[in-house]
Amino acid sequence: MTPRQISVAVISMTTTRDRAANVEQATRLVRDAAKAGADWIVLPEMYVYQGPYDTLYEEAEPFHGPAWKMMSDLARELRVVLFGGSIAERPEKAKPDERKVYNVTYVFGRAGEELACYRKVHLFNLKSPEGKPLYCESEGYLSGDRPVVIETDGFKTGLAICYDLRFHEFFATLSAKSKIDAFVLPSAFTQRTGMDHWEVLIRARAIEHQAYFIASNQTGEHAPGKVSYGHSMIVDPWGHKICDTGDRTGFALAPVSHDVIARYRNQLPAITDRRPEVYAR
């Protein structure tokens, strides 16, 4: 029987170049969230390793490597749906001399089975006000080209990663075939941009699609000059923020309800009032 309501945990952590410490931190927080009653648990972007792009290929996971197995085993042990943040993963069939990797989200079901795999579509390139490159994901990453929607526990859920948040057309594509109940976004949104844009964009996407927006963000300093904003949060279909981790490591927990989605959509039928035949002109 499909539940009318589930409990969802969003995790904030501070990933560095210390892979063992990162995995220990992530595993502990997932276990803590499961113990608190979470049905779904969402890790942040790049939770296994944060480091320079020139070492990224060597540090990346092989296809279905140790991190994939760890997430699968953890989901099965704890009987949760685990959105495994994202990891850097080398292509299964790499081109000769290709030294770039994918930024990949895996989702695992309660039996440890892989429910979905999404590769980040939009690559983040940020410059300082003086024009100095600060973050240049295109130097180390390949771009995915396929939107992914899954259904689990009766919730149709669209997958995105970090910088995807800025592109409303991407979310419109996710919801083009059917109404989306929730979006899940692991992220390492920077402090520089996060303080002005993070919550605003999350609430906007939730309101636009009358859907829950579930966002897990890295927090704190990963390396000198590399700082994430934190504030992992869940926003409901009316745009209310219903939980927030602040700038600390840890997790926040909130209910996600079919009844809440239905109530707001019945109250304000914006989705059914859309005119896509006009927008496409």
C-alpha cells in the first residue's frame, strides 16, 4: 500500500580530500537520519571527495565502484530509500585519452536495488568580479544529456544536481509528461552565490511546480577558498520552508505528504491552467 506521507531527511556535511573521513561522516549521518525515522535520505553533492580538477580522474569512482556498493548496502541494511548525493564517476566506456568524469546521482531502494542514475546536465563555471576563474567544472567533468524522473512510494520525483537549479527550463522538461510531486537536488552550492540565490531558487521551483523541493547542500570550507553555503532544506508546494540545517553539519527531517500536494493544487490549480501551446511559440 502506498503511504500518504513519508519522512525525508536532508543531510549537510563538509567534504574534503580525505576520502575515508568523508565516507565515515556520510555513513554516520545516514545512520543517524534512519534512526530518527527517515524513510528517504538525501546526501549532498560530491560527498566522497572534494579536490582539484587535475586529480579528479584518478580520485573518481569506477563505474559501479565502492561508493555505489556502499550506498546499496546501506539502503538495504537500513531499509530506506537513499538518494546517494552525487559522486565523480569515470565513464564506463571512456574515450582514448579522456580524463573527464561524470557527476552522478544514484538512487537506491529499500532492498538495495538501483532505482535511478542521473548525470548532471549543467556544468558550473564561476568567475570572481575581477574575472578570475573560481570554479570551472567543465575542466574536469562531462555533461549528462538525459533528464530522469522516478516514482517511488507513489511520489513522482525529478532528479537534479546543484547548478541545474538555475535553469527553469530543465524543471519544465522534468514535468512535461506528468505532474512532479517532488524534486531532489544534492548540491555543493557555494557560499558566494548561496547567500543570495539558494533559498530563493528552491522556493521558486517549488511554487512553480506545486511540488516539494528536497535539497541537500554541502557546508563549510572544503579547501582554501572553497566554501559551501549549507542550509539543506525542504520546501513544500506552497513555497514554505519546512526544515533547514542552517550552516552546520547534520540533518533535518520533515514530512512529505500527498495530501498537502493535493490541497495546494486544488486551492490554486496553476498546473492545469498552463498554456504550453502558447509558450512554445
